[in-house]
Amino acid sequence: MSQLIQTRVAEVSGRISAAWQAEAAWTPRFNQVLAAAAREACRDLHAIDAEEVSHRLGLVLLDLGAITRAQLPRVGAFLG
């Protein structure tokens, strides 16, 4: 994984984590935070790199318990 991707994911994962802990569910507020974080992390990236960022954000969601492992492959389409 490139340094840029690592940096982008690190920049937004804290906000995603904080929003999940505050909401503890897929609320409109959490969805807004997640969507904004994904847009920010993927801005100006090549499509392949943006796909990797989406996958890494999916791993953040998995670690938080927000999604199951079975849902992980579909995160990219959801965040896209």
C-alpha cells in the first residue's frame, strides 16, 4: 500500500471511528460522516488507488463492528 493511501485512510479513520462510537448505528449522521470521509480520502486519486482506499475504509468499518466480513466486498460500491 502506498504512503499516500495510508495517509488518506489514517486522516479519516479517526472521524469514522468517533462517529460510529457516538451513533453506534447506521444513522443519517453516521452515513454523512462516512460519505464525507470517503470523498475526502479518495479525492484526486486514480480509480485503482481510490478502490484501495475504499477497501481500507471497509476494514475500518469491519474493525468497528459496523459491517460483517461478508459485507466487506460490497463496501467499495457503497462508498463509490
